[in-house]
Amino acid sequence: MIAQMKKLYDKYEEVIAYLFWGVLTTAVNVLIFSGLHIFTNMNYMINNFIAWVISVLFAYITNKAYVFHSPSKSLLSDLKEMSSFFGGRVATLVVEWILLWIGITLMHQNQILVKIFENIVVIILNYFWSKWAVFKNSTNKDHPNKDGE
């Protein structure tokens, strides 16, 4: 039973790590958005942008280190990787804005619930962008914990 669970974990380690860090990133995003919504009179789009900047920085660090185990090769390669990561996140920021606008402005739904729904959509889009475009040359097979060390 334990061996089967270990095998399953090894098979899906990247997805599990992405979901774990994605949930934490979402929590950072929603908590900042909610705090700004509760304690300021700023527009929800401004609140969303501030929450987005902070959560994208958090996501880049955790994705690079703990999900895709992407080593730093050189300053230039790190800058390219970061540019691609942030470029993908800008694209999903547009998706966020559209979903927030539809849910809050057009449908008059609860801002926090719309924000949570929108984050689920964005997590899925961001995973595939990160896997296929940003960290495509990284592999979980090379990180030290893969062999149980």
C-alpha cells in the first residue's frame, strides 16, 4: 500500500506540487484582494492588480524552486525564464479582468466568490503555460528529493 502510494506520488509529483503552491498562491491573492476590498475604498480592479503583482512574484519563486526545479544557469537564462513567466501571467491577468468584470459588473455577483472562481481558471491556464513554455527544459527527475534523498 505504501509502495503504491509512493509510486503514485512520484508519478504525479509535479502536479501535486503545482496544486499545493497554486493553492497557497491563490490564498495570497485572495487574502490581499479581500483585505484591500475590506479596508480600502479602492476599485476592485486596482485591488486585483495589487494582489496579482504580489502573488505572481510568490508564484515565480515557488514554481522555479519547488515545482519545476529549474536551476539558475545564468543571469540571461533566468531573465528569459522570468520574462516568459511574467508574460504568461500578464495574459492570464487579462483573463482575470474579463472574468471579474463579467462576474462583478455584469452579473452583480459577490466579489470574493467571483475572485475564487476566477483563480481556479487562472491556475489551470498558468500550469500549462509554465509547463510548456516557461520551464519546459526543467525536469523533476533531476531534483534531489526524487531519489528519496
